[in-house]
Amino acid sequence: MEMLTLIYDTMIGGPFTDIADSPVFFAEVVITGLLTGVMYSLVALGFVLIFKASGVFNFAQGAMVLFAALALVGFLEQGFPVPLAILGAIAVMGVLAYVIEYVMLRHLVNQEGIILFMATIGLNFVLEGTGQMMWGSNVKILDVGLPQSSFEWGGILLNTLDLSAALIAASLVATLALFFQYTNVGRALRAVADDHQAALSVGIPLKTIWIIVWAVAGVVALAAGVMWGSKSGVSFSLSLIALKALPVLILGGFTSIPGAIIGGLVIGVGEKIAEIYWGPAFGGAIEDWFAYMLALAFLMFRPQGLFGEKIIERV
């Protein structure tokens, strides 16, 4: 996207119009948006996992992305090779999932959703504070060996880091979608989200299910942290990437894994096209708020999202 922005900045008001009308340039904008959208989907997927298992929006998902990335950087700084550092970070997120269940979740079984939501707000501050205490607040470089060069394909300039991140994210999203659809644990997760007490009454181990889903969400957070951290460094602003997942969730639906994928792609492509082609009419920087305006439109006409379940209450 940097190349697109450079072209935009240097040629606006001149021959940029001719370039913008080029099918090759349009294809580059769309592909860049798709690659970014896959990474948005990965962040949104963490929210969907927690929501499907507990029925609550996890406000701490962005902090989990930051915490996982900081843990990985910490292992790398200690001299661990990349594979062992990644395994160590996965272990840290697994332990974190157990602690969250033991300290917080088991005491909130069958409570109102707002109580669980407030608990995740507290968890967000705990994770950010713990991360700063353990690893400091300075920006850290994350290098796990992903290529960061650019190449041209059919006249389209592509970045190898974006392609690698998109492939890894797509593979993880597809694996989790199959996991939820075809495994007993996946079906148990959906039952737990519907009713905690009913799930317990039919023998579903609620504590185990919650540990599993928070651990999986931690692995997803680690993957998102690796992708975004490799691109822009690991700093506390990384937790704000969760805000960009909100429009994705609103478009796709809070309970749908396919919705997280489609929503991410729509947001990714939409904001790039909006910035390049409509930005001049709004003075630029439309990419920062376009996704939220699109989400607002969906809230007005289809609040459950494209794939979300429509809630029908009878009184």
C-alpha cells in the first residue's frame, strides 16, 4: 500500500487520473486490500472464538495480540531460535488461558453478558500492565524470518510479507472453520455459548471448553501479533488493531467464522478503494474512518451482520 500512497501523493492533480483508470492499477489496489483484509479477519476471528464460547465480546482481544507478540519477542531476545520461541509463546498463551478461566471465568458462570464484558475490560488493563512490566514499553522489532521484499507480477507490485501473512492467516482461518464445524469440541463450544447451565447439565465440561477456546484465541492472537508486529514493530499501539476488527465483526456477524473472513475482505478492499479513488473528494485519510461508516450503515439496516444469527425475542 505504501507504493499506492506514493503514487497518489506525487501524481494527484496530474497524470494520476490516467493511472487510476488503468486496470492493472485497480487490480493492485484490490489485491492489496484483500491481503490486508485477511489480516483483519485474523484479528476478528479471535473475537468470534470467545463470543461463540461465552456469548460475550472480549474487549481484551487486542491486548492478547500485544501480549502474545511481546512474549514472542521476549523469547527471541533471550536467544531462542524462532521455532522454539513460537512454541514458547504458544505455551504462554495456553497458561494465560488457564489463569483466565481459574481466576475470572469460573466465578462468572451464567452471569449477565454485561458482567463478563466488564471483566474483559479489566483483563485488558491487566494484560497491558503486565506486558509493560515484563517487557518494557519501547517499540520492539520482530523478525521471524518472513521475507519483506517486493516483486512485480503481471505489472502488479506485490509485497512478499503481505503474501506470506495472508497465506498463513488464510490457512489458520480455514483450519479453525473446519474445527468448529466438524469436531465434537466445536459443537460443544456452540452449546456452551447458548446456555452455560444447560451445557453443564448434559455433561459438557464448561471449564475445559473455556480453557480450550481461550487458548485457541491466544494462538490466533499470536498469529495476528506476528503478522502485524513483523510489519510495523511491536508496541502498545498494536493493541489498537482490535478496533479495526470491530467493523469486520459488524459486517460479518459476531458468531460467524465465515462472516469474519468475508467481513475482513470487504473492509480491506473497501478502504483501499475508498482511499485511492474517493479520498481526494474528502481531503484524504478516508481509509481511517471508511470502515466505521460502512459498519454504521450495516447497523442501521442489518444489525446482525451478513452471516450473524437474527435474534427473535418473544414476550
